[in-house]
Amino acid sequence: MSFTLSTDPSVPIRPYTVRFLPSGAAATAGRDETLLAVARRAGLVVDAPCGGEGTCGKCVIRVPQTVRGGVRVEDDGVLTAEDIREGLVLSCQAMVAGDVEVFIPDAGTGVGMRILTDGYTGEVHLDPHIRKRYHAHEQATLVYAGDDVIGEEPGDTTREVYAAAVDVGTTTLVASLLDLSRGAVVATESSLNPQALHAQDVLSRIKTASTDQGLAFLHGMLRDEINVLLSRLATSSGVRLHRVYEVALSGNTCMLHLATGAPTASLGKYPYTPAIRGGRSLPVTDAGLRIAPFGQVYLPPIIGPYVGADITSGILVTQLERRPGVVLSWTSGRTARSCCLTTVACWQPPPLLVRLSRV
């Protein structure tokens, strides 16, 4: 299938304007850029689980007859003859050739989306990994991670001991700021995971991140969004970020790879071996997060490609293993999982509570 291209190749190429209805979102585009790429740059969430390969048939848009000269469409072989008569095209196979308005009825920006930011936490014994001790003789406070000194601060700062927990979901992010001296959550912020604008599901993200450039792209946007959440936590709570000493990241196996910049290629082919296993801390400088410069990033244990840190965190924080009988826990996120203990996958808890409980 192809629409007649009305643009004369001899005419100098200029930026075109693409407007998406009914949202009214608009963006400039270069010639032969796909409408899918332009829509995502305009902030619209378009379902394309195949990663823009033209095989899933889900990124359908409608191009009115009157403006079809503004697009050039490759023969996708997915849509029916009736779809084509109605002006439907796959946005990943439709390329900009002029100013155009198109209809994407199912697209959204995430504005108004309700994100679950709390859940069951239970009671845990307060025993944080990060501690402080003031030494009066030196008039300095030492910051400990376990038994190791990781930093020193002038004066007595023992009342300011904070950490953050981030649920790195496939679609959404939730970050909580915790006062480790009291074991209290002092602020919570949430946002959409910006990776969803470019690769909506785990498989398409693994594919996108299979190149160094793709991995850097997905990791960078996720890192930047987590830093935005950390800044919002600091603003809403009045806590200075250099008094935050640990960030605990939890999510499925792929999300933790992308959050830390670890290669994901092995997750996309048998035997699907993770490149990282979690259960350890990294220097915050390795992750690029803006907290105390000597702070740490903690990754809960990753059991395997389909049993990630979200599952292990959930089991520990809900103390599932201590409950009598057969217990089922269920998560209904972008990818639904269940685990039976005898062991299951679970909803994502605030992962730092696992860190506090020392289970």
C-alpha cells in the first residue's frame, strides 16, 4: 500500500508540522521520519509492542483522504483492504512527507493517570544499613554502610539520615523518601517511565538496548527521570539531597538492568541469563544519581530472568515465607505474574523496607 507523494523532491527539505487529533499535540518532523517517532516526541503514548517493526499491527492511526499527500506509507501487509479504504495505516510504517494532521484515538500522554503509590508494608524492626555516629573530639559525623565508613561530615548531622526507595516499573515509577532515624516515609512522588514512549514492553526494551547506543539511550532517560523524582522528593519534604545516602531500586530483572546500565542482550536469548544478580550495593557515582556523593545504590536479589528484585522484595516485605499454608501473591502490572509459596511473584513494595528489616 502506498499513498501518492505530492512533495516535489527538487523542493528544499524543510521541517514539517504534524498535528495529532483529537489531543491537539503537535511536533515538527523531518522528511521520512515515521509518524510513530514523531508522536512519541510529541509526548503521546502509542502502543507498539513490536518496537516499530510493523508486525504487531497495534500502532494504527487514521490519515484523512484530504491530507494523504503528507505521508508516505510502506506496504506493511498487516492491515486489511477495508482498513486501508478507511485510511488506517501503521504509524511505524508511515513516513512524513509534508504538513499533516492525523487521528490517533487511543493515544494518551499519561496526564491524569492514577499511579498506585502505597500498599501493604507491615511492621519491621528498624535496623537500617545506613547509620551515623558523631565523634565529639573530632567534631565530625561518620556515615556508615553496615560496618564500613563511607563518608565524613563536619559537625553533628546524626539527625539527618535519609534514603530513597524507587519502584522501577515498566510503565510507572514511584519514589519514596525515608527518614532512617524514625523508619518513616516522609514523601512520595510518582511519574510515568519515559522509556514507555519508545519501547512499551520488556521485550521491545531488551531489543532496543541490544546496541550500545540503545542501552545508553534507555538508561539515560530512566536515570534522568529518577533524578527528577529525587529532586521533587527533596522539594516536597525540605530534605537536602546531600543528606540522602542510599537509593534502593527494585523492579523486574530487565528494569534493573536498564536502571544500572547493565547489558540486556542475554535476557533476550536462551538461557536468558541476567548480567547482574543484585543483593549488593553500588557506588552512587556509577548510577549517576544525585544524592550524597559517597552514597550507595542498593539492588535487591535477582533470582533469574523472570524472578526479579520486585518478586524477592515483595516476598520479604510481606513475610510471605512465614505465612502458614499455600499462599498466592499476584502482581497486575504491565506484565502479570504470580508466585506461590511454595513461591510466587508479587506486587511491588517499597524496596527499602526490605533493606530496613534485615530479614
